[in-house]
Amino acid sequence: MPMDKLKVLFHINETEKWKVVLGNIANLISNVGQKNVDIVVIANGFAVYGYTDPEKISIIEQHSGAGVKFIACRNSLRNMCQEGIACVREDILPSFIVIVEAGITEIVKRQSDGYAYVKP
Amino acid sequence: MPMDKLKVLFHINETEKWKVVLGNIANLISNVGQKNVDIVVIANGFAVYGYTDPEKISIIEQHSGAGVKFIACRNSLRNMCQEGIACVREDILPSFIVIVEAGITEIVKRQSDGYAYVKP
Amino acid sequence: MPMDKLKVLFHINETEKWKVVLGNIANLISNVGQKNVDIVVIANGFAVYGYTDPEKISIIEQHSGAGVKFIACRNSLRNMCQEGIACVREDILPSFIVIVEAGITEIVKRQSDGYAYVKP
């Protein structure tokens, strides 16, 4: 009988944690094999800025092509303006980034769907 | 058939994360509706200080009135003295704050009861 | 009927969080009793350095003797060299530290086995 596919949700809300998250994903896929794990990354808070960084996007795009799902919180994209830093406009994000209204809802629902939670 | 009620536990152990937690709660309720989500906040470590901050307490009290449960760890309240900062006396906390002996036990038990875990 | 044994996984990836993790473990065992909880600690990233600190190791060894399982991520041990700080050689770690190839895989699998996740 085949092993059940692993399911994991990475929650990132700090820009400086992207390196850790992307390293964890590479290690996980290398260790168990891409077809044996379902990986979702949810970025909210300041971490949504990671989606505007060309260096990170090139790694994110590779992972995305390998089936990793990357999600951005719309509330967070909007709130960046209020934090006194530049807003993140949705239309400048790469099309493989999925935007949800509230990242926090996605975090809760995924866990009730059996995803493990990891906060690097 | 109605959607199962979502259940989520916010774990906060750093004072400076209260703003994020309270924002997450507001976004979550706004997104799914108050009656569709069961929200518990467990503060341990330095985060118990949040319960003594009038500005935060006014927001916490509003959420509490809307059904969000706020919990403080008694071990943490006591330990604040040993950290060389002022103790937090239980009798100065608002009565809607629930005090448990060990916040960590509550964190583990809630997850075994099906609560999603979020660490902002 | 006896209470189901609690199961919890502590994830630590920052050296400075060891004090919190070890305090949480002591509080948890003191609160529910050693025989009622199954505790696993997974250290990856910089936190693997904790396993080389004599002061921490003496506490870790006591908890280990009481049944707490301590795990180190081999990827992280290796990566320390690349971070420009000293590598952590596996053969200098105490024998009660279990080394796994990828800590992140262990974190995901344990949760699918019913372990609660705590990130102090």
C-alpha cells in the first residue's frame, strides 16, 4: 500500500524568513520526493513583500512549476500602505501567486483539511 | 448542510505580536462571520503583559464580547518576577481573561480537540 | 477510561528559544505528569547549536532520561558551515540525540501521526 501523501502548510509572516521557508521546501522535496508531498505556502503580513523580490521569485517560480502552491493574503497586500511602506499592487504579482481574501482563513481551513502547520 | 464551525487557537508568547494577533482575529471574523468560527487565544511568556495594557484590553474586551476566548498562563504570570520585571498579579486582570495553570497544556489539548494552531 | 496520552512536537529553529522550550517541557510534565504526555523536540536551523551547549545539554539529558525525545536535523548540522560559522559534527553530539536526515519531514510526519505542534 502506498504511503499517504504528506500535506504541509508553511506560514510565513516575516520577510526575512523566506530563505528558511524555501530551504525547508527544497529539503522536504529532496527527502521524500515531489510526488509524495503536497506543499502550500501562505504569506501574510510583511512576508507578502517576498513576492515582489526578483531573486526570491525565481526560486518560487521553480517550486511552483514543481507543484508547490504559493498564496498571498489580500488584506496584507492592502495593509502594507498603512504600515507607511509601499503598497503591493496585485497586478504586479506573478500570475502563479494565488491571492485569497484572508490568509488567516486559509491557514485555519487547510489545517482542518489535514495539512500539517509549519512556522519557520 | 452547514459548514462545520472552524476552530482556531492563536498562540502568542511575545508582547509585540499582540497587534498581529488582534488584526488576524478581526480579519478572520470579517471573512467567515463570527458565528462560523471558534477562536481561542493563549498567551504565555512575556505576552501575558498584553493583558495589562489598557489600549489592547479595550480591543480584547470587544472580541471577548463577540465570543473570542482569551487565556493567560499562570506559570507565566508568576515567572515575570523572575525575569526581573514586574509580576503580573492575577487580581488586576479583567475578569473575562481565563487563567489556566499551564498555558502549554492548553495549547496541546486544544489541538487534540481539533483546533488549528496559528503562531503569528 | 484513562485519558488518551497527549502528544506534542516542539519545533525550535532559533538558538535563543531553547530556554523557552525547556521551560515549556518542565511546565507541561509538572502539570499533566510525565506518563501522560509524549514529547518530541525537533531542532533545525541554528537551533541545532543548542545540542553543543553543556549547560543546555545537562537539562536536555535529564528530560531525555524522563522519556522526552530530542531530534537534530542532519541538513542543518551540515549547513552551519555554509552560514560561515562552525559546523556541528555529528560525532560530538551526545548519543541520546537522534539525528534525522531532514527535520522538516519529521515535523510533517509527526503531525500526521497526531502530534500537536508548538513553536515557542
